[in-house]
Amino acid sequence: MLELRPTCEHCNVALPPDSPDARICSFECTFCAACVEQILGNVCPNCGGGFVPRPVRPKRNWKGDNYLGVYPAGTTVRHRPVDPQAHAQFAADLDAIPPEKR
């Protein structure tokens, strides 16, 4: 079950469960689309993987109690701003490798 983390790990902007701007890696590191595109270059600073849009958990119980009312979004904030220079070097080392091959 995805945690649906509440904020961007870099800039700490709110990313509510229905945010179309939330991006996650395979370890569920969570960043906003702006940070992924403008700062991270689609390279997760924690694992080196790429990012995809985070799915939206339904607000309403459409079927089988699989909705926010039963499975609420996470509330633990993980604010760990990225060092832009260190990340630029890290991302450069992975630049030639597509995210799906890392």
C-alpha cells in the first residue's frame, strides 16, 4: 500500500493525496513535479531511480472499501532538501543510463 506521503522531500510543498504534481520512485521517495524536472533531472537523490506520477487513491468507496476513508494518506513529513551541487554530480554519473535500466 502506498504511503501517499504528504509533502515534497526537497521543497516541502504540500502534496495532498489527489495531487497531480506528486512524483515517486520505486522506493516511494516523494517529490513534486517541479523539483523532479528542474532540480533532480528525473534522478532520485536517495536511490538513483527515475520517477513516475504517483497514483491517486479514490476519495469515495467505489468498491471493496479501497479508498482514503479506510486507507488514509500518510502524515509523516520527510523534508530532506537536496544539495544541488552534490546531486548534479550524482545525476551526471547516471545521465547516460535510462531510468528503466538503472
